[in-house]
Amino acid sequence: MNEMDVKSWLIRMSQGDEEAFQAVYHLTRDQAYGLIYYLAPNKHDVPDIMSEVYIELFKSLNNYQQEQKFSSWFNGLIIRQVRNWKRRSWRRIRIMERMKGMSFQPPHMEDRASHLSDRLELLPMLEDLPLKLREVIVLRYYEDCSLEEIAQLLKIPLGTVKSRHHHALKRLRSMYSQRDHRKERDGYVY
């Protein structure tokens, strides 16, 4: 991979040129595949991790400094994506092991309907939250992100994420209890 060739394509790519993205992909794919192949926990995950790497390349291109060596920056990006993949797969394994230890019975149709009803009731309350609080709740409970992942995604300190999480839950509880009191006043109780 020639650094000068890649850098000229990166400039065009940052300006929105789709052909430039394809050129960067063709110039870097062998190097990326090789590094991912050696670092990946499972060899069948390599194509998925490759996709993640190029998505992240596209998203974080504005973080690349032109005076920086591209191959070093790109290798760092690859390593971070492989680590993220390992962490996510490790979390899935732990959840599966926990589920094996529990006696799991498929929910009845009534339970599914009740769960869906609860989510639909929560949606208007969620929409009433300020955006900063709503982001944390949606990422945490709908996307199953850890608090650390949310901090990275939103590019804010972990303490801020914890604080927003706490305040959002507190507000949701308050809204939920007000809703119940309103239903009782109106003569409508479950």
C-alpha cells in the first residue's frame, strides 16, 4: 500500500466521493484482512469485522491527521474494531451461559402482549424526556449497550452517562407514577 496514493484518495473521500471510498477499500483490504485474520477470535467472523472496520473508517475519517502515517492510524482502527468485536461476543457468551443456568420457559402469548403493551405505554414517556436523557435510555435498554459503550458513542465521560442514566430513570418513574395516579382519579385502574 502506497501512503501517497491512499492519502490523495482520502482527501477525495472526505469530500464525499464514493469512487474514492472504493479505491481506498481496494488499496487497503489485503492489509486489513490479514491483520483481522490474525487478531480475530473466530476466523468465520473476519468478514463481519472487515465490514465494521470500513464503516468505522468512513465515520472517523475526520479524526485522521494528514501528517500522520495512514497505515499506523488504520491499524489502530482495526485493532479497536477487533477488540470491540471480542467484547461483544464475550458478552453474548456470558449471557448464553447465564441463560443455560436458568430454567427458561417460553413466554405465553399473554406475557408477550403484556410486554409489548408495557413498551407502548413507555414510549410516550420516553419521548417526553430531553434528548440527552433519552439517548442514554435508548442505547442502554433498547440497544443493550453498556454504560462504557454509551460514553464512547456519545463521547462524554462515564460519570456523565451514569448521571444521565440515573436522572432519566428517576424522571420515568415519576412520570409512570403520575400516570397511575391519573388513571385512579379517572376511575380507571388495572
